[in-house]
Amino acid sequence: MNTNVCMLAEIPEALHESLKSYLETHPEWDQDRVFTAALSLFLLQNGDSHTPETSRSYRRAAQVYLETLFRHSA
């Protein structure tokens, strides 16, 4: 079962402008998809899988990243 959690985050204006530009040229992506992909990639790059719990968390982040990256727009 996939559960979504809503987040409110402040980002630098330059990053916001870059995001807007990207979304204008990639209509198959939306802001939520970009943030999900970015956050899950960050967790993959900065996480570890040395214990059973962190290993499960790492695998879940990898699954979310791949599903988000390869999702086709409906």
C-alpha cells in the first residue's frame, strides 16, 4: 500500500525558478514527482544498509526512486 504524506518546504528562489523552468519543458513531470525523485535519490546517496532496518529503509527508498523515475504520465 502506498501512503502519501504532505510536506511544506521553503526553497531558495533560484531553485524555484530552475524547477519552474524544468517543469515548463517537461510536461510529463510535476512538482510532486520531482520532489519525490529528488528526496529518494538523496536518501539513496546518503543512506547506508549496514543493519537490517537501514537495509529495508534503503530498499524502500530505491523502490520509490525507480517507480517515480520511470512512471509514465496518465
